[in-house]
Amino acid sequence: MHRTPPTRLRVLIWATHLQADILALSSFLDTEPDIELLIVTVEIDAFLSDSFAKVRPLRCPILDRADPTLRARLDEFHADVAVADNHLPPRGAAPRLAYIFHGHGWKDRGKVDLWTLFHGVEQLTGADPRKANPNFRALCYGVPDRDWRLHEWGLHPDCLRITGKAFSDLLLAPPYTREDLAPNYAIDVLHRKTILFCITWHYGGLFALLAGWRAAFERLWKRQSPRARDFAFVEQLARELGAMGANLLICMHERRRFQADFVAELERIIRPFNHVRMKFKDEHPDNLADLVVADAMISNYSSYLTHYYLLGRPAIHIRPVTDENMRFRYAMMALGHLVFRRTSAERGAWMLSLNDTGGPIVDTAEQAVAEIRRALAEPSSGREPTRAWLERHLFGANGHSAERIKSELVALCAPTDKASV
């Protein structure tokens, strides 16, 4: 069977935010002469005002998902293929879809999320991705990632392609240095060490150091709620890092994903500390810059940890639950509102074991502070753990991942020359 690709491929990028893998892919495709690109996303002004857009500006049109002319612009563009990393474009936006998974981490999707994805793919491409679908490709980070989508999600093997992590291209060769970025930070990232505290919002608060019986013990005997424990940890971390002569850079998801009183109290706690700053990604989306300036990272298993691994610096993991098999409450967005639900008893919440990390795991505030001290004193301690994790889970971090994805897009869109079969 011979396929002849179109001379100029029209690619629609449907980005949740212009960050990480989909940003790296967009930046690469935008420079390719045989690609015509259209990007649809949110918070465009915030993106354009941040560092990445200034040093590597995108030439293609960027539209807001709320733009009233969007449907007409999509029809006029007549995309050959759409690339999405979470939410899917509307039906008719493109006849084909390549899907980049929204983060390379531990947490799996729930049944409702999977049904929404499968239904959306079928509406867009004409076939369920759990069956043979010549118009759909799921782009996987490595063999374990591909095997999970195949055996646990039930995606058809013909729909799965291992392409690696497009964001690795930017992490291996960032478009700016710490010195370039320093003027953009209100903290001194040149002469002080910086700890990046990156928080996933799914556990209902800032983070969950303890869960299960440990949390119950604290509530009953110490009279300390999980939220109060979160705030106490942040204040302790701010004081400890101040004494060490280091910064604390707290990176959060969008403000709307957290309850207003929670954010207000967190802002009150950090206000007295000049070496502490907090960012929300809807206001400052360029978190590649945050990874570049950070000397070490701590998180409750945010998938951004696995991006940070590529820098070979110490990464510390706050265990979100004490037992991987336990059911726990986590946050989700439904119709624009923050709601909570419990994980399914019949299906685990994790794609990877919580013990499968590229760095130390901590269960208490004391352990977290001790590991941060070690990370600052021994910056090379992160190299071997992160390298080993990437070797197990990530394919081809060699600066050509976005190029491989482009090849998949071209192959997906290549028409079949039936006469040469």
C-alpha cells in the first residue's frame, strides 16, 4: 500500500493550556515549512506576556476557545488533523485526531473521564478508539505507558504509537537560561537556591501528607484538620528555607480549581516571607521557566515531576495516600465547579506504583524538610534516580520527540493510493 502525504499539512492544536508537551510540539510545528498551524487554547494574553512567548514567539494564529467566531474559523481552516492533550475539539473540527496524554504521571483516569474521551474520539473521527480506527492515534511516552492504554483502557493496538515526550526537547535545550529569567522573578533565583513546590489539585487541597488512619489519628488526638496541616507545612517550609538562605516557589493550577478561602489563607501565610512566591498557571502559564530556575522540586506526585526528571536535579515526592489500594476522596472539575468524589473500589487510581519514582518519598513534614536539606547540599543526588526512572518509562529523549510526532501526523493523514495496492 503506497501513501502520498499532502504537500502542506493543516494541523489544529487544541490545547488545554499552552504548556509542556503540546507547547513543545506547537513550537516545533510552527517552524516547519510543510505545516500550516492553527492553535486554540485559553488565557492567551497570559501566555503571550510570559517568557517563552517572548523568546520563541509563535507565528501561527492563536484563538481563544471562547471566541464567538471560532466555529467559522475552524471551518475556514479545514484542518487535516487535530492534536489535543485533554479536552477534545468540537465535532467537525478535523477528520482525524492525535491525542497527547495530559501529563506523564501516576494517577489514572476514572471511568467517567474515560467514557468522555472514548465518546469524544468517536464523535470526532467516526469510530470508537477501542476498535480499529484509522483516523485516531494515541501518542504514548514509552512502553509502560503504551501497555497501560492497551491492557487497562482497552485502546486498539493499531491506535497506539510510542513517540516519547515532546517537552523533553525543550527541557534538554531550553530557549532561555536562569540568568535570562532572573529579572522576571521577585525572588533572587541567581544568588539563592530555589525549591519548586508544584502541587496537583486532585486531592482536594494543597497536598495530602497523610491519609487513612494517620489522618484520623491527627484529627482525633491533635485536633488538626488536613487543611490546617497543609497550612502549617507551608509556613514551616517557608521558615526553614528562609533560614537556609533559599527560596520557595509555589506553583499551583488555575485559581478556580481551589476554594477561595483556601487560597486566601495560603496567601496570608506566605505574605511575610520575601523569599516565597506563589504562581497560578492561568496567570503565569510558563512553567518551563519555573523548572529551569529550580534547584530541587517537591510535589505530591504531580506529573510535572516527571518533566523535571529530565534536568537531573533532586525530586522529592510527598506520598498522597498511605495505601495504594485504599479508596480516597479527590477533586475534579464538573461544569466549571470544583466537586469531590471517591475512587472506585473495583478499579485502582494509579497507573504506576507510588513506589516507582525518580527520587525519595516522604510521609511527614519532618521527612520533607530533611530531604530538601539533602537536595540543596547534594545537588547531584538526583541524577541517578531520575535517570533510572526515565530509562524505565520514557522513549527517546534525544531532542527529536516533536519530530517523531510530526512523522506520525503525516502518516495519519497520508491518503491511500488504492491503485498501487
